[in-house]
Amino acid sequence: MDKQNYKYIYGPVPSWRLGSSLGVDPISKNEKVCTFDCIYCQIGKTKCLIDERKTFVPIKEIIKELDSLPPLEIDYITFSGTGEPTLAENLGEMIKGVRQIRREKIAVLTNSSLMHRDNVIKDLSLADLVVAKLDAPSQDIFELVNQPAKNIKIDAVIRAIKDFKSCYKGRLALQIMFMEENKIYAKEIAQIAKEINPDEVQLNTPLRPCGIKPLTKDEMAAIEEYFCGLNTVSVYRAEKKGVKPISSEDTLKRRGKR
């Protein structure tokens, strides 16, 4: 199966968050295109730091590749990839197109930066699962860890996640990446998480190569205690489902290993 050249899809990959997931990259550029330049990103530095939505990939190309897939057993088709997926202004149409030819649930992994925009809310509302990032409780830590594009404010991001949760009919997960730079703010982040009241909280630490040292199992266990009362899953406690990728090279590239 690795002989097939897939440009826009990758996987399936085992995910401690989603079971087994087939990735769809709505950005699909040689260089990362994102609204953040997170210090822990396994893909590397963001050379194209923008907040303007554009069409990067024609929908017909995504559908063509999905149609060519061999039989697969997967839990989710997940929009993520080489940048922030909500930057793709045709994301909603992609989700609709995928639903016409596939039966799996659809997830979107977002850094939450554009969730205040009506057109982004409309697109995300089409997914069965939205995984929203929140790594900081204040603007200074936000800029330290996530290094956002100009004019993106953490207060607006938090408010947007809360507003989205109040109207979203699907499942909302909150994903938090903990490291040395933000671990002392775990209690504050947990309080914000409780105010958002997501369906799930995913506690992570950088285990893939990125230059940022991961926290230990004991450190993550201590952080998890702050999230008592919420449905939490932690990266060290989660089990991964064994699956074989359709394209090992593409999968490794998008997971920061090539």
C-alpha cells in the first residue's frame, strides 16, 4: 500500500486520543501554515504565520484520494496536518464531501485561534468531534508557549471555546500540552477547563521529537489531580491501537519524524 502516492491524506495512525485515525491535510504545503508557532510543534517552525483563511487544497483532490483507498478499519477521519486546519476556507465543504463517501466519524484538531469567527464556527459544527487546544491561562504564557500571530489574544480564544461549547451538538475535547514552561499554571488552566466543561480533557506532554523536554509520568499525574471532576485522559495512561499506515513516509512527515 505504501507504493500509492497520497498527497493529502495519511495514516491510519494509532492515536491515544481517537483510537485509529485517518488524517486529512487541508493545508498540505511543504512549509507549515499556521496561526501559531508553538515551541513544542513536532513539525517545526512556522514560516508562514497567518490568520487569513484561504483555499489551499481543491475538495475534488481530497475526495479522489479517499476514493482510491483500500479497505480500512478506522475510527475517525481527522482534519489536521501541516498547520491549522481552520485556515482552509473550504474546510466545511471538505467535511460535507467526505460524509458523502465515507461512514466514519469526522474530527477536527484545531488550535482554537479562529473559533470566534462565524464561518469557522459553521465549519466546525459539521464535525462529530472537535479537539480544541488550550495551553495557557494568560497572554504572557500564551505568547511564550504558542507564539500566536499578531492580534490573537488568549482571552478571546477562551471565550470562543466557551461560546462554541454552548451551541455545539457534537463532542468537544480540550487538549492541553504541558511542559516546563506552563506546568506551574496547571491549576489555573484546570479552572478554565472546568468553566468550559468539555466532554473530554486530553492531557498531553511533548513525547515526539521537538526540542522541548516532556514532563515525567509523576508530574503529569500530579497535574491530572487539578482536573478532578472532568473526564480526563492522559497520554501516559492511554492505550494505542495498532494499525498499519497506508503511507509510512507521509505519516512520518506530518508527525515530525522526517
